[in-house]
Amino acid sequence: MPSQPLGAECMSKRVRRSEVVLRQAADCVSRGSTFQTVSEQFNIPISTIR
């Protein structure tokens, strides 16, 4: 029997994002987009963008 509830292991996995995608997200924030907008646009957590 698994020690974690079903689906819990997915929450703890880290996703590697390319340097290019992170740079594009950072550039959008630099140009005035909100963290929330960029997070949704690139599917990146806000904490990663900051």
C-alpha cells in the first residue's frame, strides 16, 4: 500500500524548465507584465518567476 495519498507524489516533483523559457518569462515581467499573468502564460509557478 502506498505511504502517500494517490496523486501526492506529483505535487513534490520538480519540473526542469529550459533557460530560454525562464528568460522569456523574466523579460515579460521586466516589460511590465504581472507575475500572475506570466505564471499563467508560461505555466510556471509565481515563486519560480520571482
